[in-house]
Amino acid sequence: MSERSPSCVACARRKVKCDRLKPCSSCGKSGAACIYRAPVPLQRHRRRLTQGDLLSKIQELESILDSHGITFEALGNSWIRSHWEDKLVGGPQTTQTIPEATASVKTTSVEAEVPSASQEEESSHPDVLLASGEQACAAWLWSSLPEVLKTPPISQLKQHGENEDGETFKRTEATVTTPSLLLSPYPLSTAPEQLELHPDPKHVFKLWQAFADNVNPLTKVIHAPTLQRKILEAAWTVESVAKPLEATMFAVYALAIASMKPATCIDAFRETKSMLLSRYRTGALRALSGTNLFSARDLEVLQALTLVMMIDTQSEFTITAVAVAMRIAHKLGLHRAAGDTRTPFFDQEMQVRLWWYIRGLNSRVRRGMGLLSTIDDLGDARLPMNVNDADLHPLMEKPPAVQHTAATEMVYCLMKYDLWNFVRKSSSFSGDLNPRERAAQLITSTSAENMAKKRSVLGEVDRMLQERYLVHLDQSIPLHQLSAALAGLTIHNQRFLMFHPRHQPEGGRYMSPADQDLVFESSVRLLELNRQVRSTNFSINLVDHMACRTQVDALVYMISELRQRTSGPLVETAWDLITEVYGQPSLMPPCDDDFFTALAGLTLQAWDARYEALDRLSVVPPFIETLQAGRNQAETADGPAAEMEALQTVRMGDLVQNEPLDWTYWTDLLQP
């Protein structure tokens, strides 16, 4: 009998120890019948749903009925008041509005209502909310914000030097008539003006080196050793270069220039960045028009087209050309790469790399047009191998004998491709034609089941990134540092969106202290990591879509929380970030005046709380002094218009992307 077998009936009745033999010693001595019975299975009680779970479910069912046009009697205001709410907002008559004094809550404002034990515990963890009173207070903090701050009219902060780069692309797009160049089905002869577009041969190696350092690690669609040899040889005989190679050469030059600073271009080539970029992009398009693009079944032509699209992934040309690239890839069978055993391994690997990049670019373009890709767009291609270009050779017919387990130069691309692979294969999204759409819906869901699912999914993603990539990264290597930063952006962006009060039951009124700490930490880390990514030496045009897409929303939430969080490492980091934002030497942001005024007022409330908590010993930053001067001026004037005009005198980082926020950012984070 097993050690876990039950006692016999006789021993159990007499309450004596049974040795569980058959028969047992006790029954053998007494001559009684030794009978064993199967144990009664334990009754598993279902977890009792909390009041918040039930209310969330009711709200979800009501929304389903309403979407189908079914009339019903709504539950109405299902918020059940607690004793903390009465103490914090002054009684039952203030259920919908919050007194002005409460809107700028400080940590000390609820100390008298919180038990002393909780106060002592809080003092040792200033960044963490533990007391029930502060939990309810924090829920009111975000809900008390004006609507213009809860739903900002913009999403991102403009970066240093962005004006110049942005104008560069606009000028380039305006000066190149791409459609007429590509509609001709006949190869164009090498015109003298085309030869003049090539750079001086002595500059070619410098351009190639910039491409190899700043662009290639982020794309990996070409075999660098092979293409380097071809370009350096062809640079001296450009009049006889084949059109696919010429288009690739010009695209490499343009991508190298796009990754450089304007001052570097002038120092190295004695010409402006905009002129060089326009010239090389024009050369690439002219060369591409001579490749019989629409009837080609050539991998080199497809590589050239892909590189040309990278020059400006948001241009009208790219939006149209990516569909052509997808069809050429389908004709070449790239979506089923590695399925043909007759294809040499080197060719298979380059096809797989190219397919994953084109598919990601196509998905990003479709999403920008309001379209969603389906799982059919991915095909059944395997992931690229974790190998360096030095491990590959054009004559290879079989995979390398030994594959790397540590990070290689493919780490950045592999990490992004693996994220999409996770969504495709995760049990949380399986069985759906469009798993990314389900992932996007999960972000905004507030049901109890999906809130638990959010935690599970984020845990899976975090573990996958840690075990497969982050544990192998060396932060002293720039590519590894960028990969780690983007992995952090992926996790914190999803945490911020999934657990933001906007996506919590009852608009965050039941938000737990753990979730409040989680969202605050993510808001700080998002802005911190975004600063790190945008300061990279890699081509910012190729990482921009992977950077933080919710900068302004994270900034608003972070400042709102600082009205009650006054000390701790995260708080200090948050104030450093705010100082940097307000300290950018730029003019008034081209966004809604009401938003800027509300943000300035919110910042002053946060500073007032910090100043009081530090016993007025903290040095007042210059931007706070300017904001305070504007507030004082507004107090002596009449009407809201004067207040708005006074607060708008502050200099701040330009705010861009004047469009409503889209909360389905999961897709953008999974694209190359």
C-alpha cells in the first residue's frame, strides 16, 4: 500500500494508528475484518467573486446588449461607496466631483485617516502605496484630471533635431517623382546624369561603413561581407554595373546619409544632408526602374527594392511599393522559405531574413492605413538562425555545424520577430485568424478574467525575453544596449497600457496599490528608456516606430502621481525627466492651448506637494519659477483667458503628432 493510503475502517473507528498492511497488524491480532475504503474526494470550492468582479461582468454584459441594440434597464451607477471615500472627498454629496483642494492631494493629506502601522510601513517604502486610504486617494488622482489631460490630443514629444530631419524627408519626397520612374516596363539606358549621381569612389568606403554600423544591424536583409566586396569593386566601374546592384548601391548610400547627423555630412562630404539624401534616393529609384521590377523573379531585385523602401518607411512610395514587394516575395516563395530542400542553405537563410523584414514593414504600413494583417500574411517561414554573417558563405549548402546560444549580430531582429512569433503561437491567442487583433482587444478589456489574463501574458513575454535574449546581452556593446532598451520598452509599454486606470474596472476606482505602483514605474521607465533609445547612434529612422508611442500619456500620468509621491528613487528619476522636458530650448508646442495650460497647472501641483514634503528646503528649478510666475500673473488678471496666456509663456519640448491616441500599440512593438 502507498504511504498515502487511508487507514482501514476498524482502525479509523477505534482511532488507533494503522500500519496500512493488508491485513493490518491491529486487525490481525483482534481477528477483525480489515477493510479499506477509497477516500472521499475533497470538495473544491470555487473562488467567490468579489464585488468588483461582479460589477465588471455586469458592465461587460451591458455593453454587449447595447452593441446589439437590445433595450434593457441599465444598472446605473454601480460604484459602491466605501468609508474611505467619505473621509477623502468630504461626504456622500461629492460622488461625481472632487473639491479643488482634493485635486492636488499630498501624501500628508490622508495621514490622519490612515492607521499608524500603515504610516510606518509607508515611510520605509516612499515609492509604494500601501495604505487603503491612499489607494482610494490615488484612484481619485487620475479620475480628477480634466478631460484634456486624460485623453491628450497628442501622443509624442518632439525630439532635438527632428525639425531638420523631418524637413529633409519632405523635401526629398517632393523632388522625386517615383511613380513615373517605376511604371515603365523597359530598362532605361545609363544616362550621363545617372553616372553623375554616384559618389566619389574615395567616399564609398566611408558610406559603406556608416551603413554597416548604423543600419545593417537593425535590418539584416543582406549578407554584409558579400555586398561589401561587390560595392567596393563596382564603385570604380559604375558605367557597367548591373541595375539591381546599382539600385542597391544607391540605397546603401542613402541609408548611410539618413543615419548621419547633418554636421557630419558637411564635414565628411562638403554637402548638406538633404542634398545628399535626395541625390542618392533619386539614383536608387532610377536604377530600380531599369530592373523590370513588375515582372522580376530575382532575389537581388527584391533586396534592392526593400533597401530603397527603408530610406523613408513612411513615404507614399513605400506605402505602395511594399505591396509590390510582398507579391514578388510570394512569387519567389519566400513565405515558405526552407520548404524546398533543393535550395542551398545560404539562399534559404537570406530568403528567410528578407521575408520577415518585408512582412513586418507591410504589416506596419497596413496598420497605418487602418487595416489589420491576418496570420495568413506570415506564412509558415521559420525564424532566421542566430548566426553572424561571418558564419555564412554564399557557397554553403548546409547549416553551420554549431549554432550560437549567446547573442549574435542578429539579436535585435530576432527579438522583434520572436515577439510576433509569441503572439502567433501563444495559447492566449491561438485559434484566431488574427491573433494581434485579439491581443489589442485584451489591452482595453476590463473584465476580471481578462485582467488576470493580462498578467499571465505579460509574465510569459517577460520570461521569454529574459531567457532567450536579455540574459545573454552585454550592455557595453551598443547593439545589445539598444536591444535591451527596446525589450524594456516593450514590457513597460504593455504594462502601462494594460493596467492604466483607463483600462481598469470602473475606470480605476478598484485599482490595487500594486497596480498603481506598476503603472507609475512603467510611466517613468517608458520616458527614461525612450530617451536612451532616441540618443542612439543607430539610424533613428529605423527604430522610431519601436520607441515609446505613449510619451505624453505617460508624462501626464507620471506628473499626476507625483502629487502624492514625494520621495524615493523613482520620484527623483521622474523629476529629472520633467526637468529635461521643460528644459528643451524650443518654442510653444503646436498643440491645443487647453492641454498645455492644464499640464502646466498639474506640474505646479506636483511641485507644491514635493516642496512641502521636503520642508521647503529644495532648490526651485528655473522652469518651476517660470510656471509660478505665470500662475501669479494669472491670479492678478481677470478671467481664464489671462491665466492661459500667462502659463503659455513657458518654453517646453515641441509636441507633435496632433492626432487622437490609438491604444492598440501591441502591433507596433512587434514589427521590424
